[in-house]
Amino acid sequence: MKKPNPFITLLFTFAACTQSLVAQQPILAEGQPAQLDIRAAGEHSIRITLKPISFKADFPKNPAIDDIAYPKPAISLTEISGAVTKKIGNLNVSVSPDPLTVTVTNTTGQEIQKLVFDSEGRLSFNMGDEQILGMGEGGPKPERGADWRNATIEYDRRGRYHKMEPRWQSDTYGSRNPVAMLWGTQGWGIFVATPWVEVDLESSDQNGFFIPWKAPTDVEQPQTQRNQHDQNGKGRHPVKDVVPGLYDLFVFDAHEPTLSMKDFSTITGKAAMPPKWAMGYMQSHRTLKDDDQMIGIVDTFRTRNIPLDAVIYLGTGFAPRGWNEKQPSFEPNPDVFKRKPIDFFNDMKDRNVKVVLHMVPFDRDKLPTLQGTIPPKPNEVLDNSHIFNYWNLHENLVNMGTAAFWPDEGDWFNLFERIKRHQLYYQGSLYTTPNVRPWSLQRNGFPGIAKWGGWVWSGDTQSTWKTLEGQIAVGINYSLSIGPFWGSDIGGFYVTSERTGEMYTRWFQFAAFCGSFRSHTRTWHLGLPWGWGLDDMGPKEDNGRNEPSTDPDRIIAQSEMNNPLVEPIVKKYDELRYQLLPYNYTLAAEARSEGLPMMRAMWLYYPQDEKATSLGDQYLWGRDMLIAPVYKKGATQREVYLPEGEWYDWWTNKKETGKRTVSRTVDLATMPIYVRAGAIIPVDPIRQYATQEVAGPTTIKVYHGADGAFTLYEDDGVTLDYEKGESTQTQFIWNNAGNKLTISPASSGTAKAKTFKVELLPTGTIKEVNYTGKPVDVTF
């Protein structure tokens, strides 16, 4: 037998030793031994958790993530020698060392993401070369003295370093509620739930970076009302919960964006259905005279036949005379309520109007944090930080007839407290009025609030044309990364000389196609639909004391008054909002079932269309309506990009071929709206409030030119019975070649007999059908 070559033996021995040494290479997180777990998170997403071995829980605490069961990790490593590859759900995942890298591809071989954990705690990712959307609400903070009124609006988030500072802001963008939820329009999504990170998107190559926020150690925590303008942790993870090296993130295959949005919704919590009245118009008031004035304004809405569902009253201190004694008091203001407050609430109930009250939280001396649940669990400590004790202070107002609250301020709360505050108003309302859907409108939002019925408005914006333009992009990005229901103050909050009847009208048109449809402004009489037609603009509010401004840029021209054009146009769009209630309410149901917002980025349905994905000044309202707000002063034309297919002008029924930009002539009464061929849009007769019964049937508008489908969702609009599946769902299927509409019960929900008018467009041919709950065909 031939003797082995000693040199070859030595080489094999050395290679084996080297391999052994590599095999025992530990996974590290900021220098600590760590464990990497990767598991399925949804049909099109995975969850990646890198945690120090000393961290014993499966996942970090984070109320932004819904409490649902996750499978065991498909990949779980504490050491690695070479590539580890596994199929996890519909994605292929490969982990490799030096540096620790996670590569994600889909079943067709397309790379979704390549994530690299470096030794400094940063996480790099592939930005690609297309737009990056989402990242929460708001935009860049202008430098002092910058001309923000002429700056380019940020829609695509690429090109700058995002410090991710939650903050109050006015100018163009309003409040900044940042979220490390990024959607790359090339087909990927990343949500870094833990840690709080800054996001570097300014690199000239394709690498972006998530950089863990360094929690302050030399300042007093938590932040308070008095030091809220400092950036010492407000809106971020609680300092005590920061674990160096700990990452918990989600990666989405977004080549079919609507499917990844559904995964995101499941991960962060399915949206609660709003009460139907919240889909209507809300009128906000500032300085109040007395309860006769409050009733009189509602009566004016009713006599002028301008639809209205809710009135919102500001608190004292934010204006000289609000609904309560000085905020944060829970006591009605005796200078305003000349009668017993309950008599006032009963008058509002008789007029079918909901009352919403503005409320700010106590400071840290009375509310050191927010913790607990409502009702309290047996092991919870019922101290002055427990949300049950705080909610109890609201109960008398609810029992008098308050339908909902507008919890303002609280910017000083940390992230977990901000989410807890949404929980407070949701669970508290249900505790006091069981089985009645809660609603609240709040300043701060983050993923995880939707399950608590979270609605957010963009804060204290400036009343400028640039702000109106910017709010379109803000609303779209919010809707992609926080929740489905968003809105802004119609006309802008802070008065400027740019505020005119024209701008108010344009903003009102836009707001009719936002989740929250609410007017709130200083010099608040000009937020009333008929305000611009008056001689007197009311209190010229430049601050909380109603002192008129001496700054020319803060003065509304008297020549803008006595404008007869505004009210009829505003009324028309208010009526349209209510006519579209069956369509809009179905969108609210889709927010729950499909994770889709009401305002939808063009990218969601046209991801391969580079022009469509780049536009932040138009959006889809649901699947089928394209909204193009007018945001230029004195505009007579509006350029609108129509994606592939055929589109119909909502106002004229003129057909346009898509995949091109059209120039739509506009007068003050016209905001361009286009409807996709194949769309099926239910339209009701005009009603004066959302729950009003109307005499005429629902018209089903069918737009010829392509096959289409729509499932009309209906429930009682009040209770939580929808959670038990108590709803009516009617399916409409349009066969374009056969000119046939089939109406039938959907697979879920119950059937309901109803009369429909079916209108085929653009011809306008109408056929009436008595639908009994059994399938029926309507042929044209």
C-alpha cells in the first residue's frame, strides 16, 4: 500500500482545523454574542430578529407590533461558518458571514433585499435606483430663513439623511411623525420596529443605512410639557427599553404592493372600523360665545342643507373661551354654557350631530406615564399613571353625550405612551359605552394605532398654497406607513395673507377625498362653508388670545369677503362626499380586511409605471378613482397623469386614453377626478348626515371599457358586531364583452334585498333592478 504523502496530510489537517475554526465563528451584535432568528411574518414577508444572547425574550417589547402568534424561526443561528439558505414561506433567505449578511429573494429569483449588519451596529440595505416612499408623516424641517414656500415638495424620501425626529412643525408639512417603514418602488419594503433608527438615504451609491439612535444619558427622563421642544427622547422608544445590538425588523416582497400592505396591516394590527358618522364632515370651532351660538351654527348647516355629522370644540387656553375651564380641565365652561350642558347635548342629539371635545393631557406631575389596560387586568397597578384612572375623568362628559375626543398635544410622550394613548381612548370609550364604536383624532401616529381606531391629522400647518401641495404628498406617505385614516386642517391652521376664498375652496375639495374631512383654523369663521360670503370674518385670531396680527403676512384681505362663489362649490363637494358614502365606507372595510388605506399611492396599482410611481401630487381614492387636487393659485389647467387603460372624467364622462398626461381645464368649481374603465362606483342620494335614511335607491355607476368587480360592504355603522361577521356584502361583476352586470351575495356576510339603479357610462343608460339577495343579471 502506498504511504500517504505527509505534505498532503498536513494540508488536509490544516484545512480541517481552519474549517473547524470558521464553523465556530460566533454571531455578534455590537460586540456581544448574539442569536439571529428568521421566520415567516406573512405571505410576502419575513421577520428578522438579531438579539444578544443575554436578551431572553423571543422579541423586544413593542406595542407597534400586534400580539399574534408567529411560527418558530426557520433559521436560528448563534454561529456560522458559511452560507445558510432556506425557503421561508414564499421567500428564499440566505445568511452568510463576514460581515453578517441576509439576502432575500422571491420564488422567481428577484432579489428583494440584501441586509448587512456591521460591527458598529449599523444595518445597510439596498436602496435600488427608484423612489423610496413611506417613512411616516411630515417632511424635512426647513433651515431658519429658508424660502420654504418655493421649495420642492419631498415625496420620494431618497437623497438626504433622515434624523427621524418626532416634532411639532408648521410650514408646509405639519407634524413630523417618522417611521422606519420604507417602501422601495422597485419591489421591496423594510420596517425596522426595533431599535429606533436614523435613516441615511443620501449615499450616491445604492446603499442606505439604518443607524440606531443613541439614547441620551445625561438628561432627565421622561420629557415633559415644559421641555417638549428638546429632542431628548419624545416620540421614541423608552430609554429604559433600549438594548444595544437588538434588532427586530420585517422585510416585504413588494413586487405586488397591495399584498405586502396586507402583511404590514396584519403585523401591526388590523384597522378597527370607524363609526359611520366619522366618514362625514366635521366643523371645528375655536373661540365660543355661548351655547346659543353653538346651536345656531348647527341650525345654519341644516337650514342651508349643507351636510354635517360632527362639531368639534376647542378647549380654553388655546382660545379665550373654549368648551371647558382652562385646559386640561374636564369641567364645562360656565361662561359658555348658559343652560345645563346636558340640555345642550340633547339639543345636538335631536339635530343628529355628534359632539367632539378637544382635550390635552396632564403633565408628568399628574400623569407620569401611561400604562395598563381598560378594564384593568388583575395584576396591574392602579396608580395615577394607569389609563383606567385617567379615563375615569372623561366618563361624566361621555355620559352627558360626548361622542368622541380630540386628544391634542402630548408630543412629550415617548413612542409607547403615544400608542397607549390611542388605546386609552379606544378601550375607555368601549368601557363607558359598550358596543359603540370609538373614535378619536390625534396629533401623533405610528404603526400599531390602527387597531385602536387611530385617526391622525397633520397638525398646525400654514395657510399657504405650498402647504396645500405638500399635504397631498404627506397624506400619501402617511397612508403607506402608519395607517389608513388621515386628514389635514382645511385651509391650513395658521393665518397668512395667502388665505383666500379660492384657497379654502381648493383645500376643501382635496379634503373631501381624505379620511378625516374636517375644517379647523384660526380666524375660524372663515372655516365655515358660508364664512367667505359674510361681511365680517369674525375673530382675527393670531394667537390664543384672539389678538389680530400686525404682520402683513398674517392678515387676510378684507376684499376677500362677500365672495358668493365659495359656499355653493363647497356645498357641492360636501354633498359628493355623502353621495359616495357607500363607496367610502367600503374603503374603510378594505382598510381592515386588506390593509389598504383610503388614499392610495399610484405605485400600489401601477408599480411598473415609472411616471405613476413618481407622482406625489395625485393619488387613487380606493382602486378606481383618481384624485388630482388643484394647488396653484389662479389655476385654469391641471396636468393629470392617467396610467394605462381608459379613464373617464367624473364630471363630463369624457373618455381619455391612459399612459399619458392630459391637461384638464379647471374653473374654481372643478377638481379633476377620473374613473378607471371597468370601475363600479355606488352613489347614494344626498343625505344631510351619514346615518340618515334616504328615499331613493343607490345608483351603481358602471364605466364601460373593461371588466370590473366591486364588493359593496354594509353593516350597522355603530356597533362592534362587524367583528363577528355581521355585515352585508354585495358583489357586482361587470362583463364588458357581454355588457352584463351580475349582482350576487359575496362569499362572506349576509344577503340583503335592495333596489339599485344601474347606470352604464358614458351613455348614461339606466336600468332599475330589484335585488332580492339572489344572483341577478342586468344586461345592456
